[in-house]
Amino acid sequence: MRQHFPELCDRALWQRTPDDVQDRLIIDVAHRLHGAFTWLETRTYACGGEAHRIAAFEHHRTRMRFHLIPGGAFVMGSAASAAWSGDGEETPTHEVRLEPFLIGQFLVTVEQWLAGGGHTSDTPDGAFVAPSDHPAEGTSRSEARAWAERVGLRLPTESEWEDAARAGTTTAFFWGEEMNSDYCWYKGNSAQGAHPHPATPHQGATNAFGLIDPLGNLCEWVEDDYLGDYALCPTDGSAYHAQRSYSDGLQRGGQYNYSADLCRCAARIITSDYGDAGMGFRAACTIPD
């Protein structure tokens, strides 16, 4: 990837690349996706002191909107001394270097879940009482993986997810250090915690990569298995897979019935492979080399 797209693999270099050159490279990326996506537009998003020019693509099979995240390095996790730190599972902070990738602007919705071959019987009773434009709630990790594979996508790795949620920021939330209910559906502002809210009310409250509701709304499955901390986790953007037949999974971002501390960019939720209220997922896609 770096040989063909050096600018796109270095976020700082990408920021300095003229718009017309960026656009030519984005067209090349679209060609490499072998007709599975169409480039829709490129626009600048700003939040938390960051601003990024982001290309949007439509995935033909699902009609989902994906954003192209430039490659580069970021610092993952939180320090044990941080005001909003976990119980050690978010440490040590470490640099991860990622290749460019595509990630959904929204969580997968009920309509997209059903169109991709998911069925209401796959998940707990009542998980799909929400309208079709609400996020699909109640999926297990294995169900989310199977759905993504059927439509030519995948789950994001844990480091991809955190990089996409942070969008260049280093604060507890992608907008700053304190909870702001303009950006996040959580216990302090969701309606009874009974069902997730539609994705659209936060249309103007994206992060600097243009993602909507990466924090709050529903917990999001990632590809990785759980490891107690980051001491042995990959630093190249790949997923950690435990060398045993079964391992707990990870969800990120928090949900509508969680307190603010569990909706931080660095917060990790350890969960066995089952579907329940408050669980959803966001799809991702690798750019072929």
C-alpha cells in the first residue's frame, strides 16, 4: 500500500497534499476496490481541534456510506494516571501504525442488517422493534462477523476502531475532556435506555473523520479477542486473536444506557460472544494492496 499510495499512508503528508492530487489518488483507491464501492464526495469535517478532508464511498451491496481513513500513527489507550482511566486494561499507551481503511459512517442499521441476510431470529426477542433506520441492536460478535463476510466486509480491528473514533484527538472524548450530550447518546440523555436513538439526529455532530455516534448509542463489536492489557497487543493495526478455542470479545464506544466514563474513546468493554440489548456494530473494509 505504501508503495502505491505514500501520501495516503502518512496522515501528516496527506494533510499537506493538494486537493486535486488527493482526488486523483481517491479515484485510484476506488479502482482498487474492484467495483464494490463508488466514490460519492470529499468534504472537510472538524471537531475537537482537528479537521480532516475525508472521502465518502457507497458500498453497492448494502448502500452503506463508508469513510476513507488515511493511514498513519496514533497513540492508543489511556494512562493509568488519567482522570478517566480504566482499571489497567487501557494501558500501556502505545503507538499503533495503521494502513488506510474504510469504515462505516454509521452503525449497521436494521434495514442494512436484513438486506445483508441477517434475520430477526438471529438475535434476542425484541431486538428489532426499532424502525429500519435505527442501528441493528442485539447482534453477537459471531453474527456480526458472519453478516459482514456475506456482504464482502469485516469488523474493524480494535486499533482501527479507536483511531477512527479519536479522529486525531488525544482527549477522553473526540470533542474534549468532558461529556457533551450534543455528540453522544448515553445514560444522561437517552430515553429510558429502552431503545437506541436514530442515527440521524447527530448528523451535524460528527467527529473530525465524519463518523456519527462512534461514542454512545450502541456498543460496537471489534474483531479482536480480549487481552487484559495492551502489553502484547499488535502495533500494526491487525487484530489480536487468542491462541485458544474460545476467548471473550471486545466492544467499544459505550451505549445509550452507560455512564460517561464507559463512552470514552479508550474505554474497553469485555463481553462474551452473545447478543443483547445495547450491542451493535460498525463495518469496515480493507483496501487491496
